[in-house]
Amino acid sequence: MKKLISACAILLTLTACVAAYDAGPVRPIPGSITYGGHQPRTKLTKAPIGSTFTNQIVDEYGQMAIETYRIEPDRSLTLIRRDRKWDFFDFD
């Protein structure tokens, strides 16, 4: 019985972690290419549809953030991912 309760507790914990990680679409922050609903003025005509590229910015916490964008069929950009590079040894 203890094993069943332990297994259920672990399963619920892992489910909560996955649900917290997949919190929905990534929202642009100040510095993002698509912040404020704006798209770049120039169309990315040479880039293949569906291709991705990255953009490095400083986020609202003053840390480096690397954003990944995807080029849609209408040549607009969709922000699909943001990774933060936390610097624990920055003592400024």
C-alpha cells in the first residue's frame, strides 16, 4: 500500500511539473522583435517558410535571454521559445 501511495505522489508531482512547464504561448517582452504586436517592416523573403532563427536580448530581470522565432507562410514571425541564461556569478 505504501508503494502505491508513493507511486501516486510521484506521478502527481511529475504531472504538475509538466503542466507548469507548458504554460502556453511565449509572450513578447520589451526588446523582443514582435513586442507590442509589431512585425518587422521588411519581409524575410529569402528565408524558407518554417525556418527558425534566434535573437539575443536582455530580459526584464537584466539577464541574457535567447528567443527563437519561426517564419510563418505569410512571412510573419512567431515567437516559439525563450531561454534565459542565468548568471549566478555576476556580482555587479
